[in-house]
Amino acid sequence: MALLSLLDISLSFGGAPVLGNVNLQIDPGERVCLLGRNGAGKSTLMRVIAGEMKPDRGDIFRPAGSLCTRLPQEVPTDLHGAVHDLVASGPKRAGDHEEDWEREIRLEDLLDRLQLDPKAEFSTLSGGLKRRALLARAIGGQPDLLMLDEPTNHLDIESILWLEEFLVSSRLSLFFVTHDRVFLRRLATRIVELDRGRLASWACDYDTYLTRKQEVLEAEERQQALFDKKLAQEEAWIRRGVRAQRSRAQSRINQLMQMRAERRARRDRTGNVSLRLSEAERSGVKVIDVENASFAWPGGRTVVRDLTTTLIRGDKIGIIGPNGAGKTTLIKLLLGQLSPTAGTITHGTKLEVVYFDQLREQIDDTKTVADNIANGNTTVTIDGRSRNVMSYLQDFLFAPDRARTPARVLSGGERNRLLLARLFTKPANVLVMDEPTNDLDAETLDLLEDLLVEFQGTLLLVSHDREFLDNVVTSTFALDGRGGIVETVGGYADWVRQRGPAAAAQPKPTAAPPAKPAAAAAPAKPATPARKLTNKEKRELEALPARIEALETEQAALAAKLSDPVFYKGEPTAPAAARARLEAAEREHAEAFARWEQLEALRTQD
């Protein structure tokens, strides 16, 4: 018997239907993933299934006595009390004959596996721990159908891995929404997609779905193009005047009326966000230099212990670790918003920082979407040019009427897009993003990935999205929650591969190299025989970054001169001398960089 059946469910809020005669059946043991663009109505469909919202039309069928629970996307603000009491107060299946002591043991085991303190006050927990507690409450009742709306939001990677294992090994039937593609691939046995009010089922894995969906969209575009061509021909015919027999002409006119109605009723697919980051003037080679830095809260635990590293222009650093390990604190420390309690942190020159915060606190809920961008003005400056704020917001899929609504009514995905729109008005060469992937749909995630990969500046990225990290970052900082930080070349998958006995020992992170000149993909050089640096070589190594930066500054100045027509009207020999000096500076820069690599390799072996 099916756990859930939807028959011709329709729901509208005054405009185009959010749900238009949708049908769905979920059988026992299925793990069904619901996909759709931000604002497509996924959370609305879940609320309808859970009985929290009534459809305009249609029927919902469930077996008598079955339990269906839903983990909402947003954390309620009115929940208080101890975590244990909150979890124990969750819904229970009708006719459940479980003894109180059996239920108590099971809940204690669940809280232990989720690493939750049963005596902790819920309202004082961090966002990630609150999500864990709500998840425990939803699972604690042993539901027949568990509905999860973005369950990985604000969970750390270890919790996500635990959740994956728990849901795969359990016999729970699932209906879930997620932006985490690794989580989706691991769990989903079937995919359903909500698109323009229609629900389509795809009995395949996620990668096959992407291929088939693209084929369907291309076929739809061809069909619509043929329809529009036919409609244009009929419109031209009616404008020329009817000359055929009355009965035949009337049939053709009726067909034209039907085509017009069909064209008006067509719902075009939501476009993609147009992401473009304003890049500031290049920073210096060294962006942040950290030497034996530590940080501890007054009277509290140590968050960072003896960190030594160098962030170089062009580095893309992923920061991972358990909730509460200090990832946001590390970012504030690196940016100079907090001072180290020991050691030094030095910043490079010409830094222009843009910070995407995890809690979206830069959004003013009392203002409209447009005022959050332009602060009451009708225009916004992008790359030195003035743009109408409504036109700019349409790049981020905010229609004019939506742009005039208060920010407090936005969904999670819309708040993310608004913050991206707000931040991308500012030029940056250092981009800091704290959990940017939460609530974004797959299409926007792909575009954000491409933008960050092409970004020429420095990136600090806190994320629990494993595929996003693998696709974007060049190095990973893994925090262990006890002050230790291990630096690994590559993304999350590289960190997992390299973790083991060596990672358990938590070796001291090494300094990252300066950004290479444009041809940086040279093959690796043979390892230099291990030996210690001499005092002279140590002094030379310390001076080389400044030498490299000075040569880059000189190259930029010479290139600017040679591109200025006025320069050629002066001394006749000046252009040739400038070109010769530019070529020499380029050679010196390459030699200095090669020498830096050689000495740095020796230093790391020292």
C-alpha cells in the first residue's frame, strides 16, 4: 500500500498556480528527492502533504494510523526548553505501544549520535545545533514518511555524513529537498521535479536526470519555436483579411483564438541568475601572512593554536570543521576583525574585501529588496557605471513587484540572491563567503561555482557542500575544534584522501607560495635534496616577496606607459628603452619567483 497519494492537487495564491493538478505516489522504502528552482513551490508542496496547508482542489490519501513528520527549512524562533524535552515532545505514531523506558533509551542514543547535550537550553544553541535538535525530534517519533526540507543546511560535514549513513541504513521512507548534490546522489532512489506548477517523476540517478532533463528542455524549445512560427503566420493571415469560404475561415479563426489563449497561458521557464563580480585593482602578492598565531576567547577555549601560513593572491581556501570549531572566528582573525592573542598576522597591500556572512545580517528586513541594494536611490553603481536598480535586480531574478516587497518576506534562496546582488556591487580582490550555498538551487550553484573559479582574486570559503568545495578551492584548512588547523592542497575529496596517520598527527601548516605569473601550470620540478637553509639564504627568502612585488609594480607602470600615445611624443628613444626594461623586468621576475620556489622548498624540508 502506498504511503502517500496525491490526486489532481491544485493550489494558487492569486497568480499562476503553484501546484497545477499534480499527482504523486510514494511507496514504502522509497527515498524521493524533490527538485525545483527557488520559489517553485517545493516547501509549499511539503506543507500541503504534511496537512499544514489545504489545497484549492484535489485529494490526499494516507494509510490510517500512519505518521508523517516534516523538518522545516527555517528554525522556529518560539521554541524553548531542554533539548531532551524538545525531542521527546515530537509527534508519535497513533497506537504506538513502545514502553516509556524503551523510548527513553532510544532517544538518549539518538541524542548521543547527534552529539547533542540533552540538558542544553534549545534557545541558546547555535544555528547548526538547533537544526540537529529539530532533526532528532522529527526522527524520534519513528515516522512512516519523513519529509526533510534542506536537511543539510547549517550541519557540519561530519553531521551530514552521519545523517547520510543513518538514512541509508534505516528503513525510513523519505521525501526530501536538498541542494547538496553529494547527499542527493547518495540517498535518492527517485527524483521528482516541480517546474512551473507541474510535477514530473524521473526514475533514475541524478546525473542521468540532468542529461534527460536537458534533452526535454531542448525538445520543448523546438516545439515552442514551431508553435510561435505557426502563430505568427496565422496572425499575418488574419491581418490581411479573410478571403476564404465562411465556414473554412471561421474554423481557422477559432483555431487562432485557441492558439492565442495557449500562448497567453504558457509559463516560460525561469531564467538563470546573471552573476558578475566587480573585481578591484590587483592586491599585492602576499595577501595575509600568519606567523605562529593563536587566538583564545577570554576565559575560554583556544580556537586557533600556532597557525603559520601565507595566503597569496589567487589562493582559493576552503575552510571546514565541526560546528563551533571556530571557522567564522578564523575568518575574522585573518581579516583583522579580531587580534591574535599570540603571534602576528600581517596584511598585504591594496586589499578590497567583500564579506558574505552566514547569518545574512547585512540584509535589513525593514527595507524593501530594492532599498537593500540602492538605499532609497533609483540607481546603483556597477563597475563605475550607473544602472537602474530594478534592471540590476532582474539579473538576480527579482521581478519589479518582488523588488518592492520587504526583505523579511523573502525565502531562504531569495535572501541568498539578494545578498549576492548587494555584495557584487562592490569591487573586490578578496572575497570571503561564509556558507554561500545554503538554499540556492542547482542552477544558481553552478553559476556561482563558475564565477568563483574565474575570480582572479583571493577567496576564503566556509562551506559544508563537498562538491562545491571540490569544484572551487585550491587548498583546504581543516579545523579540529581544539585549535589545530591542518592545511591540505585541493578540496574536500583531497583532504579525505590525505587524511590518515599523517593527518591524525596534525602537521604544522606550511606557507603557501606566491601566485605564479600567468603561465602557472608548469610541470612539477624534481624534489630538491633535503638540506638546511643558510643564514644568507634565510635573509634572501625573507626579501624575495617584496622583490617580486616591486617587479610586478614596475611591470605594470611600464606597460601603462607603453600603452599611452602621449608617451611616444616625448624623447624618441624612451619607448625602446621602456620596452627593453619591461623585458628585463619580466626576466628578473621569473628568476626571482623560481628562486623563491627553490628556497621555500628547502625551508619546508628544514
